[in-house]
Amino acid sequence: MTQTTQKLLMPTHLNVNLLSFAYNVEKSPAFSWWDHSRLEDSQQTAFQIVISRRLHELANQTYLFDSGWVTSAENTAVKLPKFSSVLQPGELYYWQVRIKDNHGSVSDYSEPNKFICAKEIVSQPKGIWAAKTPTTGEELPKLGNVVFLRSPQMTLDPADVDTAVITAFSRGNEPIFAQGFDLFMNGQSVGVGSARPQADYYGRDQTGIYYNQYDVTELIENGKNVVSVLATASSARKAFWGQLTLYKTDGTIEQVLTTDSSWKALDGSSAFGDFGVKMRSLYFGQVSENVDMRYYPQGWTSVDYHHEWDHAWVNPKVMVADKEVLVPYRSENTLRVESHEATKQLSQLGPQNYLLDLGKEIIGGVKVRLNSQLTQRVTILMGEQLTDNGHVRHHLACGPDYVENWTLVKGENEFTTLQMKNYRYIELVGFQGKLELNDITGWAMIQPFSESDGTFTSDNELLNREYELSKYTIKATNQDVFVDSQARERRPYEGDLLVNGNTSYAVSSHYSLARHSLDYLIDNPTWPEDYRLFNVEMAWLDYLYTGNADLLNRRYDDLKVKFNRGKGADSFDGASQDFVGTLRNGKGIDNFDEQVGLVTNDGLIDWPIRERDGFVEGEYNTPFNAIYYGTYLIMSKIAKLTGHRTDVDFYRDRANRIKHELISRLYDAETGRFYDSLNQDLSVNRHTSHHASAYALCYGVYDNQEMADKLSQFVANNGQFIGSVYFIYFMLKGLIDSGHADAAVTLLTNSDNRKDQKTFAAILDQLKATITPEAWSNTYKPNLTLSHPWGATPGLTIVQGIMGINPIEAGFKTFSIKVRPGNLTNLRVTTPSARGLIKVAYQKQAQAVQLKVDIPMNTKAVLDLENQSQSIVVTDRAGKQLNCQISQNKQLQLPSGQYEVTYR
């Protein structure tokens, strides 16, 4: 064996199918990892992957599969065709990888990573619940919308167990709910489930019902063990199904526990004051949690809890119907994480009146452990905002009214809530006694999130705060799928995903949620006509960021449909927010007019409508056509990549025709602006909204730099944002891509924090938002949410725009660094890529610019130095000066390593 070296480190960040613990593996898993070296210009030349069924077999080098040395530079989306034939459904696998580099070194093997090959769980699972009263037949419980469940005690020996996995899903909840249950193992929270169903799963006439699998190996105790569940549902199908599987060290697989009548159940109606009253928005209703500690079973998740509960009731209704399919969830499991912000504060508003500020808004519930001097009833108010007199605005602007009542007993009161709420503030009214700061904590529902994946600092404190706002927005809104806001609709939208996904790419190395959300939306499009096109754009970005073309290959035909106008698309049902009669994945009509060379119909433009800058809609609309132009170009690239050769020219020619017609028919060269639209008779609506020009600029509808400069001057709007907090994505991207980053920086760093100003300074200082809001303030959208990630554009703009870090080749094999700081002089960023963390530090001094870059192994960076002088000095981490060639367009290509670039 070749001797290892400290200069080439072991691979890290192992994933399968973009997941840290994948249980959705079928025939061809995609392996990925990060390479690390202390030498410049380090490239992987070969890898070796070894696979075993159990950890001790891997340690003993008893391999089920050994790839041998595979000559390859790839460390993203790596497939092992020979291994696919070895895979067995339901089996557990461990893998490790080591690499060789171009310096002749061999790394140590990585730490092990494990995954499970998916299989059919059971042919027809039967779920359990609690009946209101003991039943002998098939009588359904009258209430029972909340239930406590406990498994029989199991005696286990951790020494016999390699891996313990709980598989679970529930039914009977509203389809848009992100949770039906909280799962516990031996008193410890395991996670939240199950992920919401996916209608029209993969374009078929069936609904995908997702199950989650949780690795509970570290929670297994020697001796007695118990699984506990707090579940909620409101329909006749209410049922929880779970199974504990042991992958034993002797190589066997044992199902030691499956939900049945041996489980014990307690109806939670009394404990949660569930008397049929729901907390509602326009789009959903959830059970109010009027916790009554006289009936709440304190300590119920612990192993030794003693109770006299009834046996669980087995719901005879099928959990998976004929037109449903049970499938593994495709992203990371949602966890319960206690919120402990340093800025958390407790104040007393008056006698028996306390206000708790968690420091940041969370999406989730509460965890309570407080001592009461007496049995008492307390009113609980929760919300995203405060009223002018400092109390909690419990009736959220967006609809739900977070008012509940807790009945506390004398002494210790320890409990958790289940339902998802969006809140920062908790007010207790009528509490007799002394409340301590940590008696109540937020219990957030989030996917795993690494704080060190993305960081940013600069010499502008406002910009730093905007980055942190955007980063926390992504962290706090990572549930089972990216949605507009969990406070009101709880629904994915393609336009929202454009911002959510790009900001997530900028601050997090977890790519699976963006892909799952995209996959979900391909099957379940929303009502704005332009939003369907964003599916195509996000699919291409998914490929660029992950280096994995599986989604493009699998979904190519579905993406083609997005260019067709859905049948019945003129019938908008505002109550359901959907098009009546739209064929979700069916055949529509091509709304490209061959005679005119433009597409008909229109998109969202902006929301609410008052934010559209007076946009005048016609038959052929500039913003909609600009998006079509950009998306047709992207589809041409997708067609080429996926081998659809006849489509390549078709989509490119369509794009070029639209661009030509937009400029010739709708561009006013004198003012440097686009008109809004053409009417059916081809007369021009000569109004020039900022939106028309901004969409054109964003998607590159200009012939030369002079034209781009004129458009940018108009779009920049004298340093004032126009339109909604969503629309600024297109505004800023257009300015930066056209060479006007200085204008984008000016917009973002506008320090005017007066009430109702369209600035992030006002969002932070007046709204006091910690997750981005749906609108600039309540004035612009009275029913806004303060938890709407489509406003997180600063985060992606800083990384992809101001710092100019973007993939050139898929998976960041080659990527750009193009710092465009405007009037800023000091910026430092860390951002993840599919191959490792990228770090860039920019400092402008009196006579020179210093740029420090950390380029991950197995990548190359193209530094765009723009119009700087020829005086450029490059040194490596050892201080050695390098002889680098600068291209005519001032680009410098650097291999992996750490460098300092100084230019004047």
C-alpha cells in the first residue's frame, strides 16, 4: 500500500444522493465527497470506494464491494455500475473512500458513511390511534385529533446492534401540513414527520406518500427501551404507523417493533383542550393547543413512565389507497431543535403579565419547564410582531390568531407543543408567580444546518446584517419543502424557490431540499404563468451546483411541458390559488406566436398588484417574454446535455427570435427603456414600468453594453428600490450581470431606516425582522408575513453577485470569482460548493487591491480582475511568487490552493 501523507487529507462530507443519511437509494446511488490537500494545484486522479454491510466488517476490511482504484477526477455524483447489481432492497451499507492525487500521494480512508437501500415497507400498513372510548368494532373516535402513543418496552443490547432505524409516517392531516407527529426514543426527540404528500407524483395519476427513516442508534440503551409519539390529525384516516428495525452486528435484520394494538394510547383531547376549535388561516386549520396540565401526562416519553393507558386502536381504513404510492422522503429529516439566542429577553409588562422575546423568530412550537405556585389558568399570546403599545400582535397580519390557554398545576409543569407556529414573541397574561428566562424555550422545526458553511463580513454593517438575515431565513424555513410562508399558505411556489434555492446554495451545503422542492413543483405547478418557467431555470441551477444531471435526464419531458400554456389557464380561482381546469402535467398549447415572434399571456410581474409600477398588460408582455427568452436559452443547454439534439436549435432559435422582436418592437432607444406590452393589434402600450426593463435586463435582452448601460441607469432608480421585496431579485441580478454592481451595492446599503421605507435598513430596524418578510412593511401589504424567504435576495446577491462566486462547470469543477464591491473596501466570504468551501477576502488599500482566495481541491477558479492595471502579483500559501498568465480580458485562472493576489 502506498504510504499516506499529511499533505493529502482524508475525504470528508460524504453524501449519497445529496444526503448525509440516505434511505432513498434504489439502483444507482450517487456518491459525493470533498477532497482536501495542503498543496497547491492538487487534483484527484483516482478514487477507491469500499463497501460493507456492517461497520465492523468495514473496519476489518471485509468488503462486500471494492471498486479498486478508479481513474477519475470526479468526486461529485459518482456512480458505481458494478455495485448496483449487489444492492439488496432494505439492506444497510457502509462506505468509505480514499483518493490519489496528481502529486503521487494517497489519502487515508474517510470516516464511514451509511445508507439504506429502499424497499417496500409493508404491503398494506395499518396505523394506530386512540379511540375516545374503548371500542370493539370499527367505531371512529369523535375527537381524538391529538394522541399520545407509547410502544411496548423492548429489552435491547447495544452491543448486538450496528444500526437502529425507525421508519414512520402518518395520515389524516391536511396535505399542506409539514408535520403529523413528533417522534421520541427513550425520552429524546428524534424528529418530525412525515413529509407532506406529493400529488401527481412524477406526472402519474397517483399521490406520493412519503415515509421518513430516523437513525436512532445512539439513543439505544442497554436494557429497557421505548418509542413514544405525539401525533395530530383531523380526518377519518387518522393513523400513525411506525417500525423499529435493527441491523444487527451478526449481519441479520430484525423488525423488533411495529405499530399494533400492543401499543398504548392516550387521547389528547383533554391534555390539549381539543374541543373541535381550530386555529385558522385562509388556507388551513390546525388544532389549538390549550394545554391542560391536569390531564397532560408529564414525563410520558421516558422509559420508566407508569400509566394506565388503553391499548391503541387500529384504524381499519387503508393508509395507502389505490392511487397512492408509499415512497422514501428525498431530503434531510426535519428535527426539533431548542432555540437559545443570546438576544432572548424577558420583561414584565404589568402584574401577572410577562413578555418573552426569543431574540429571533422561529417556526415550530414551545418547550416548557416552569414551576407554578398554584393551579392556574394563563392566557398565551404568540406572534411575529408587537403592537404599538408593546404587546404581542397575536392575530397575525396574515390570518391565524395565536391565542391559547394553558392550565398549569401547582409545582412542576413540563410539556411540549406539537403544532407549527411562526412566532418570535410570547406573552403570558394572568400568570401568578415569577417567570424565569428559560422556563419557556422555542422548539424549532428545521433540517440540519451548518453555521460554518456560509459566513460574510464587510466594512458595511448594514450589509453584514442583511447577510445574516438571509442566512437565518434559510435555516429557519428549512422544513419538508421550501414554501412561501408556513404562517399562511404553507405552499411551495416556483418564484419563491428561485430566491429560496439560490440563497440556500449561497449559505448551505445541503442541496437536497432545493432539489426535492423543485421535483415537487414540477408535478404541482402554481398559478402564475411565468412561475412554471422557473422550474427550468432551477433545474439547470441544480445541475450546476450539484454536478448531478439525474434530475435533468429524468425530468426532461416534464420540463418541456412548462413552455406550454396550461389548458384552462385563464380561469383563476383566487380562493384555492390555482387554475381551474389546468392540466398539471398535461398537454397545453404553445403560446408562441410565429407571426409576431413573441409569446402571449402574462406572468405574475410582481405582488401585490400595487407594486407593479403601473405596468400595463397587453397581449404580448415584455417581462413574460424576457423570462421566456432566458429560459429558452437554458432549455437549449439542457437539451444539449441530455442528448436531445433536435431540440437544441429549436430552443435557441426561439430565444433569438424573441430577443430580436422585443428589441425591435418594444425597446425605446431614445429613453433606454422597454415599453410594457403590445396589444393584439400590435399597437404599443407605451408605458415604461421599471418591471419591463428590469426583467429584460435580468435575462439579458440587450444587444451591447451601451444598451445595457441605459437600461441599468433606469432600473437602478436613483438608488431607490421599486416594486416588492420579491421583485428586487430581478432588479439586482440584472444590474450586477450587466456590469453595474456599484448600483446594486448602493441599493442594498441604503441606510434610510425610517418607517415604511423600501430598504433593508427599515426591515431590520422598523419591522425588526429576523426572517425576511413578505413585503417591505405592513403598509405595502397589510396581510404580510415576517417569515417569507422570497425576500432573502441579499444573501444570494452578496455571494453570487458582489463576490461573483458562481459555477462555470457543473459541480464547481471550474467556478468564477468576480468581486464587484462598489464603494466597499473590505469584504470576506465563505460559501459552500459541491467540492468544498470557497473563501474569498477582498481588501482595497490606498494604492492596491489585495485578494486572498482559498480554492478547494479538485477545482479551478477563474478570477475576473476587470479593468485593473497590468501590475499583478500572485503568491501561494508558502509566500512563493508565481508566474501567472493574465488573459486579455483580465482573467486569471488558478488551480486549487491558497493564494494572495495583489494588483494595482
